[in-house]
Amino acid sequence: DTEVTQTPKHLVMGMTNKKSLKCEQHMGHRAMYWYKQKAKKPPELMFVYSYEKLSINESVPSRFSPECPNSSLLNLHLHALQPEDSALYLCASSQDRTGGRTDTQYFGPGTRLTVL
Amino acid sequence: AQTVTQSQPEMSVQEAETVTLSCTYDTSENNYYLFWYKQPPSRQMILVIRQEAYKQQNATENRFSVNFQKAAKSFSLKISDSQLGDTAMYFCAFMRGIQGAQKLVFGQGTRLTINP
């Protein structure tokens, strides 16, 4: 089973709102990722968690705050967003094997975020 | 830094035809992974095929196969007996083969349309 789930599917929020995106996987993967995808563009990496610790932050503005409560869950907390933050937010997970091997990333269906 | 280039923004073929999507990449690494993902209008990013750079044999998955030319840094995807369900945006992606979770570097994508 290579399923990654994301909630909600759609989210509309004002610039003063606080909201959260949720991602869940039950494949035993130890690495989880947040990507942002604008229309007709490829995904761009935002954050990587490895073994529940933040390992990569691609200079993302502080209005995006990631959280990894446990190895199966990844949240993205949103606060004071701008209209240009409207995009598809994709979560992915992968094995983070020891011994130097990385593995395939499996993606969730995404959350379509609109900031008014 | 690694870069991935997909030179065909759009392609269109008739159902049952064979189509080849091009991808080139630039890296100084010797150990890495290459992927093709498809993203249909439903927006879920789906793994199509994966290739390890140290393997000389080209990867195949049913109707999907790759032509991996390491020296030329080329990684094309061939879809045989194309079906309407193959209509999607196809992204070529690169991942470094070093230890730990790594980001995917995507090309700009090729929008493929299969016509009945």
C-alpha cells in the first residue's frame, strides 16, 4: 500500500486566518516532505522531515510552520498568508534507509489552497 | 546544483500509438536516481518509473520504459500502446544518491494528450 492522505482537499482562507494542512502515511516511512506547486509548474520543495526532525528548510517564510508530531503525521500550519501563497500543497513520504540509500517519494493528492 | 530539462512543453498522439518524452539533466554526481512522475487532471502525482544510475539496464514497467544514457545525461520515457488514461502532465525528476532524505529536482513538465 503506497497511500499518502492529505486533508482538507480544498481550503479557502483570509489573510488573517490561521489554518493547518494535514498529511498522514502508514507505510512506515521515516521521511516526509512538503512541496508547493503553482499552476502549470513543477513542485518546489519546502520542508523535509527525517526521523521526525526537520532536516531541510528551503528558506520558506515563517508564515509557514511545519510540524511532525510522530512518524506517521506531518502538519503545515499557516498564518498570515498572502494571495501569492495560493497553490497546490503536496505531501510526500519515503523510506529513509540507513546505509546511504534514499528511496522513492510517494505523493498525496494535495490540498488546493486559496488565500483571499 | 542539479538541473533537469524537458524540451517538449506539449505533445499529442493518437490512442494506441507510441510516444517518447525527452529529459536531460546536469549533475556532477555519480550516484543518483531518476524518476518519471505523471500528474493527471486529478492532480495526484503518481510514480511511473524509477532508474538507479548505477544500473545499466533500462527500467521497464508494463507499457512504460526508459532509455537511460548516463554519459549523455539523457533519460527519455517511452509509452507504448498509449491509452486515454495516459493523458497527464509528465515530470522528469532527479534525486541525489547520498544518505538521508533528499529533494526531488523536477523538470518543467511535458503535457501529454492522448486523442481517441
